Amino acid sequence: MRIAALIVAAGRGLRASHESGLPKQYASIGGEPMLTRTLRAFASHPRIDVALVVIHPEDAGLYEEASRPFAEKLRKPAMGGPRRQDSVRAGLEALNADAPRAVLIHDAARPFVEADLITRVISSLDDHAGALPCLPVTDTLKRGSGGRVIDTLDRDGLWSAQTPQGFRFEAILAAHRAAAQDSTLAFTDDAAVAEWFGLDVALVEGSEHNRKLTSAEDLLIADKLLRPDGARADTIRVASGYDVHAFGPGESVTLCGVRIPHAKMLVGHSDADVGLHALTDALLGTIAAGDIGTHFPPTDARWRGAASEIFLKHAASLVAERGGVIVHVDVTLLCESPRIGPHREAMQSRIAEILGLGAGQVSIKATTNEGLGFIGRGDGIAAMATATVCLP
């Protein structure tokens, strides 16, 4: 069954009133936009073939930045309408150009949806036209009027609905098209549209973790839970990297992204930036993703003379795709010359710029080899690097 994910992210999120002034789906939680976390859950799921996001027309730039890590699995975004059901219908119509057999419709404001929940919804569509993840209502329900309680409701048989809500594609598209013919009809979720249209919708076990972030307080709590300084020790990974390059004829060296005049140059397939190479390997090590040669083979002519910041940005993007946050990086350069001290701050600033870190999260150190070995003879430069990453 070819399956699509339709992410609804066209709202303004007025109840959140995030301090950044951004719509809540683009507000940062744990160091990245909420929408990025939501997309990762579906883009990484083995049974989701394609995803499409419905956005507000004014949010194209924000969407492009938040969705960049998953571009290969995403279709062009659809523009939302004044109501949620209008936005969903716009997304369904956009998917219809190459229609899937089933679609999972999910709110961008539920970034903690789990792979098991997605699987349960998909599996339920084998026997039903629709699938609704939900949890039984456990709180006592009261009806009120004029600021006073007037009744206690029976909660037996009541469920709290979640997303993603799954449907056979042709059925839910027909239901939304039919509902659009009557402007007086207003539905709060897609299961309600399906029920109105007469579709068979199954109840599927939801998840307590799959909460919708609605208020500014919700965002603050989520951000605090995801920040590295509040993380459990077992979510922190530390890895090291090492690289070395020999000197050859030249007039400058590039170290940690900074060009330094020198009587020789470092020899390598790329720009031979030994500091960034070691740091790239350290970042790749935090997610067990091989080494720099795995991703950028020296036999590939595309990387001849390439700036090493390309490699470092790639490693950082892979960490971000795993939901990781870079906490700190440390580079030690081993050389007799050139002198590193005068360029230390520039190197810190350059690495911080490449990785989107503060200068205080980047450490640059240097030492000589006291005249010993190939480094002591001035034959080349080596670098050691350590990266600390927080993974969810």
C-alpha cells in the first residue's frame, strides 16, 4: 500500500503567543523548529512513502528552512485555507495528482508522535476506511453555565481524539469534497468529516506522549524537556576525530575555516583543512555514521579542492536529522607552525557560524610536538577533535 503523510501546518497558533513572534509550528523546541521534529517522525518511518505539508502562504521561507533535511521525501507544499478542513482538502487535492492508496493526516503541533502509533494507524486501514488514534477519557467531565457547575457527564465510552488519523485516500477525498458543498458544516477533525460521510472509522490505541502543543506554556515545557542541559546522561554522546595532512609547496594553509599566510600549504584532495576534517569525523562518530571518507570519497572528483565546511555542514545536518543537538565541540591542532594563537578567535567564530553555535560552545587549542616526529620536523599538521551531542 502506497502511503502518504499530510501534515497540517497552516494555522497561526495565536494561543501559543511564542516570544519569537513565529507561528507555533516554527517555534524552536529543543533547538529546532517544531515542524522539523514532526516531519522527522514521518520521513523516517519505513511505511511512509511521501509527505506533503499544508502551510500558510506567508510561511514559505520558514517552511523551506524547517523542511530542508527531508526535501527528498516531500512534495511541494500546498497553501492552506481559512479553516482546518479547507487546508486539509487543499492538501488532499494536491496529493491527488499522484494519488496514494492511503493518507495519514497529522497536526504539525504534535511533534512527539511515535513510530509505533503511526504503524498502528496504517495497519488498521487493512480492514477499515478510517482509523482514529485516541485515549479513553479519564478525567471527570462537568457541564457548566454562568460560571457554575450544572451537571456531571458520564465518561463511559468517551475518547480523546489524536492525530495522525488515517484513511483510504479516495474515500476521505470524496468526504471532504462533499463537505465543502455546504459552507455551514464545520468539523474539528477529519474523523468527524468521515463519520458525517458514513465511512467506517476504527478506534486505534493512542499515546500519552502524542500531546498537542497549544499554549505558550506547552512550548516552554517542551523546550525545557528537550534542552541538552536538562537531558538525562544516557542521551549524551561524545565522539572523537583525528586527521593529518602533509605540507607541500604553497603560500597559505586553511585551518578551521580560516586562511593563514604560510610558507607552505597542506596537501589533500579537498582544501586539506585538517581541523574541520577531524571535527567532521567527531560529529559523524556521535551518530555512528562512518567517517568523512564514507561520505566524501577522495576518489570522487567533485571534492577536489572543495571547502571543508561542506563536509562539516553535512555531518551537522545528519546529527539534526536524528533529532540531535550539538552541545560543544573541541579542536586541538598539533603543529610547529604557523602560530595558532593569533587566529584562535577567528577559528572559533568560523566554526560557530558553520554549526550555528555560540562562540562559547567552540574550543580551539594548539600545541607543538616539541620537535619530535613528523610534526616536530615541520612535515605536516595533525588535528584531534571531540564533539558532544545530545540525542533524544
